Amino acid sequence: MSNLSPDVLVIGAGPGGYVAAIRAAQLGQSVVVVERSELGGVCLNVGCIPSKAIITAAALKERIGHADRYGIMVGEATVSMPKLIEWKAGVVKRLTGGIGVLFRNHGIEHVAGTAKFTDRKTVSVETDDGPLAFTPKHTIIATGSRPIEIPGFAFDGEDVISSTEALALDRVPDHLVVIGGGYIGLELGIAYRMLGAEVTVVELLGGILPGTDPELSKVVGRNMKKRKIRTMLSTKALGWKKTGEGLAVEVEGRKGRLEIVCDKILLTVGRRPNVEDIGLAAAGVGQDDSGFIGTDMHCRTNIDGIYAIGDAAGQPMLAHKASKEGIVAAEVIAGLKSACDWVTVPAVIFTDPEIASVGLTEAMAAEQGIETGVGKFPFAANGRALTLDHAEGFTLIVAEKETGTVIGVHIVGPDAAELISEGALAVEMGASLEDIALTIHPHPTLPETMMEAAEAALGHAIHIYQPK
């Protein structure tokens, strides 16, 4: 029998919800988690984790194709999508199964069902065995988000697909049209190009990766061009139809109206919070104009005892931000002094090359009236990057000119996702350029670019020439 009056009821078991549940249980709270689908939410099941599995496999296939550069002679690599999907599913199962074990070890009850507030204090949950009415002391909303549709491109799971279906294809498409040049579209588009598909990207705006520093996205754009990925900017997708040749996508751009024939359409134009059907009005919970739930720095909504975290609570819609908010909400409920008082949240894009960014760019600092000093070091001058045969891009550090305090780190290049944590720590702790430059980094490694970028900002980088 379920505990109908737990200390904490968590709605959603994604990277925000399950982390909140575990932290609350660690702090002695009785916890019930309502999740209508699989533990781990979008991130673990049909997002972050499976996409990186496919990206890893795609990169390996491409690398094998270039092995003769290193004197290694192999035949042409072919891809069995069913085997790749099976391996991906094994990775996902291991992680989601681990959450289940952690729930059992912490005494957390998982209720499979759909939750909805009926008033400020009551949450009704529809399960296969009938409805349950919970009256928790505290409720954490962690319902995540879903892909956005646009007119003329309703998801059907077969011809017009979201990232969910793109991560479970039984074959590599002959020609994939990606509508949306943001990070999800480019991560998957580049991966499927590596796997052998012809890829066309249609982007409404004038550049790829909107919101990303153009200096970083340009490097990715050049690589896309080398891979013969067709990129149509300032172009609107109007609709599609089936023809004898396949799926004809009609677009309108700089060259007027055109048709692109393909066999799959991947729509990745953004995500919206899953908050419409959870009874927010009945509970009196406030939302902003975009539908996000309003919260304070303690993850509290306008209603006492109700909290919101992750994608439901607004930008940035990132798994690691959701997890941190989950910890904060659980600690606030337990009476600890906890808050969302971080300086910045790092962001990573798993294109090739990868992009990772934390803190302010030069342009953002200028808008705030901050005078900056900048250090930039290319991977082409880094020994480890050259031995990896992946030396495109650079590491860039932005610092306050007067104090030398690091306020931003931006990387495009090999393993940028692994390198950015040093930058995040530097920004969070208010480290100076000298702190990074004087820290001995092991050689030969990619993190040396961080040290040398700091040295470049100070005017004495060793491995690049800086005119006086």
C-alpha cells in the first residue's frame, strides 16, 4: 500500500526528479516518486545518454575510415543499426536500472502513473490499478519537457520524427533532412552523416547553433562543410508530402521556394515544458508567458510546499542544472540553508568538434560594461590534439582586465565537454588568470590549452607567438 501522505512527493523521475528524491531520502524524508514512463526521464532514456552512445559509434566509424592515415589498413566499415541500437539500449538499461536500485536502497517508493493537482494540497495519480490521492507535506514538480512541433510538421514517428525516434532507427537514412540548426539537430545530423547518410540542415535564422558564440559555431560550420552537410540558413520549412521518390520537403529561403527529397525528416526546433496537464491552476501555481513555472532561488513556487525544478522551471533546459536544483529543493525541504546561488551553468554541445562554454563571452561582458582581457590558444599548437589527429578549434578565456578574474571559458575542439569543468570551477570560485597559468598541467594533454590560454591573456604564452 502506498504512503499517501509522504514528506515529499516528486512528480517526474528525470535527472531533476530522481536526484531530488535520493537527496530527500538521504536527509531522512519519506519519499514517493510518480513517473508515468521509465526512471531517468528523457535524458537517460531518449536524450542525453542514448544520443551520446550513437555519436560515439558514429565517430568511431568515421575514424576507422581514416585509419590508413596512421598506417592501419582496414576494409570499409559498415553499420548494423539494430546492433548499435541494442548496444545503446544496454547502456540505458544499466543506468536506469541503477536508479531503481538506489530507490530501493533509500526506501523511495516509485508509483507508475500520471499525477495531477486537484488542489493546493492534493495530488491525484492515475495508475493501472486505479486512482490514488496523495496529500504530501511537500511536492516537487520535475515533469521535464518535450519537443516542439511546427505547422506542417506534426510528429508521426515514421516520416516526421523527433530526437526520440532518431535514436532508435533500424537503418541509416539515405537522406535525412534536419529542421532546426540548434544543438540537438546538429548533434544528430552530424552523427548520421558520419554513419553514411546524406544530411541537409534547414535553419530559419541566419546561423547555426543560435545563442552560441559565433566564433565557436563557425568552427563547427566549417567542419560540416567539409563533411558535405548541406546547410540552408535563413530558410523556412513550409511543409512536406509523399512522392514516388520519397518525402518532398518544401522550403523557402534566399533562393525562393525549393523541394528537398529525403526519406526521413528530423524536427528539432526546441522544447516546451510538460506543465499543461498537471493541474497547476487548481493548485494556484504561477507560470510565466512561456509556460515555465516561476520559482525563487530556493526552487519554491508561489504556493507554500510546492517546488519546481528542471525544464519545468525554465532556462537553461539542461540535465545538470535540473540535478542541482533537485538537490537544492530537497535540502530546503529538510531545513538546510541551500540555494541556487551558483555563478554560472556550463553548457556542452556534442557536435564534431565539441563546443563547451561557461560564463560570459566578450560580447556579453561588453554589454555589461566590463572591460576584458582575452587569451586564446589553438589546439593546432597542442601536442596531444595533434596525436589525436583532432586539432581544430581553440580554448578561449575571458577575464576582467583590471583584476584578472576569470569570468568566462569557451572551448571548441576535441573533448571540449571534458575540459570545461576546469573552466566552470575557475568561474565559480573567482579564480584569476594567474591561478590557472601557475597551475602545472600534465604534458602532453588537452588541458594544457587552458593553461596556455591563461598565459596568452597575460601576454606570455609559450607555444604561440605573441607580438609585443
